[in-house]
Amino acid sequence: MFKPKAIYFEKEIENYQLGKELLEKYKDTPKIEIQNHNAIEEMRKKENKEFLNMKANLIIGTRKTHKFVENHKISDYLVPYTSSGCIAACMYCYLVCNYNKCAYLRLFVNREEMLDKIIKVSNKSEKELTFEIGSNSDLILENTITKNLVWTIENFKADKGNLTFPTKFDMVDEILPLNHKGKTIVRMSVNPEEIINKVEFGTSRLKGRIEAINKLKEAGYKIGILIAPVIFVENWEELYLELIKRLNEELTEKAKKEIFFEVIFMTYSYVHTKINEEAFPNAINLYNKEKMTGRGRGKYWYKEEIRKEGEKFFKEQLKKYFPNNEIVYIV
């Protein structure tokens, strides 16, 4: 159970039921009133080595931006939703790149406004739409604090709409008994155990993630597996083949029958490098100048020949061990 060191909150949250509940839940936690959850000056000024200490705080406000962004992978739209950031500390997290050090967990209490817009857009559409509600946070993790995911699934009443989100956590028991009507697609992110241990700090172990997939499938949820992000460490082929074999062995037949795959190669940045050097001085270095090349200002991704080699590997191995399952994309 996450126990924040301090609560930073916008006064406006007192006007919302969830805001009142969170203030009561953390009534004994020190509180600092702020004007804007997106501009906490004392946080911006902290040194990189304070990164993990910053994540010990919880920021609560209202979501002001509700713009839907078109997407053409699993969903039709990326939707700003009930949280941003995370209390885990994956060394490659793109939110760290976007927000510099300020990738701590922010909760937004105006959930009714956000879900209402999704339902309205869905009901006006002539075709079935899927909304990605977890692109800025991990909703399974957030649910342990707010119960927002339970609330969302129970209140999502759209005839032609679906919700989807990725997760690296196994705390799924609270959503198993819900009447989700087959409209929620859960995508579990996996990596080899060695990479989880060395890079994805604070997340669930691989065993728990696989068990969560089996539970969710038994409860009737649509399930995807993200092999993400693929990190081309020295023995990457051995590690990812072991991962694929383990999925084949430990997933139930029911799960294996219907899952789909997404494969995403890691991108990295100068910001990650500087923060990780100071916040995780004893951790592995994810930047590899021999394998990476520039991708825009201060950002890196794997060179084309490395990516092609990876794409060939995953197509071949997933086809071998999961011949009847769709690979939606490899990027």
C-alpha cells in the first residue's frame, strides 16, 4: 500500500467527491496547497538524485486538458484520463522524458467529466471506437489508491465503445468480478525477468503478471500482451526467447487462444541518461552508442539494422510458439 510522504493539492479538489475522499483518506499526511498541479516550482528545482524521493509524494488536482489524440494502433484515440505519472521507476519511462524529473503520480478527481466525454464521443460515432485511457499512467496501480478503474468499468455505458489500457502490475483482483460486458481490453506489459529486476523498479514480477493475465482471461476480459520495451542488451535473444517460452508454458489454454501481441522497441533520451546516472548510480546504462542513433532533439532509438534484426526475431519466435495469435504491430 502506497503511503505518500506528502500531499500536494489544488484547493478545487474539495468540490469533487473523489477529492474529498482522498483528503479524508490521507488526513494524517502532511499537505501543501498548490495553484497548479503542472507547475510545482520546488519540484522542478530539485536535483536529479532526488528523483525517487519526489515519487514518494502524491499530487492531486483536476484535469484541465481533455483533448483526444487520434491513434491507429490498438485504439482510435489516446484520452487524457484520471492520472499521470507513476510511483514505480522504470529507467526508460517516456513520462520522465516528457516531464523531466516530474514524473510523480498525479491524480485528477474530475473523473465524471472525463468519462462523460468518452461516452458522448462514442455514442455519436457511426463505428465502434476504442479509447486508450492509460497512456499517461498505470491504471491498475492507480486503482489501489483511488478505485478509479473499478468506477470507470462500472460506469462505462457506451453501446459502441471500448476502453483499453496497459499495465505492469498484477493487482487485478478488484476488477475481476465486474460486469465489464467485454468492453475493456487489458494489455499486460512484459519483459524478461532479468530486465524487470534491473530496469523496471517498483513493478510486479513476471510471475505475477502472467498469473494476472490468466485471471483476467478467466473473468472474460479481452487481453493483449505488450513485449515492451524491448531492450537490446548483450544477450537479448536468449532473454526474450526464454520470455516467449515461459509465456507459452505458463499461460492457460484459454488465455493463449485469444491474446494478441504488440512489440515495442525502447526509445531513450538525454534526460533519462542524466537522471538515471544520479538517481540510480549503480544501475545498468541503457544508452548504447554502438546500437543507438539520434531521433530528434536529445532522443535516441535503435539503429535500423538492429530494429530489423529484432523484428525478424520476434516474428519468427512468436509465430513458432503462438502460431494462431495476431501480432498487431512491431515498432
